[in-house]
Amino acid sequence: MLYPCRICKFRYRTKGMANKCYKWCSMHKSCNLGIIKHAVKD
């Protein structure tokens, strides 16, 4: 199962990483390369 960020829609293997991405996106209105490198590619 993959967990999406509710803002940018990148998907992650863990719910924790998706939440980390969501928090970053909502605070900074941008993506963090250190986080999205963990996103699952289609």
C-alpha cells in the first residue's frame, strides 16, 4: 500500500513519510528534495 501526500500527491511506502511530506508542503508551500527522493515512482 502506498500513502499519498494530501497536498502534492507524491506517494510513499510509509504513512510517516507521507505525513512528513504533508507537513513540509503545508508549512512551506513547496516540496523538499530530501523528502520527495523517498517517493515511489510509477
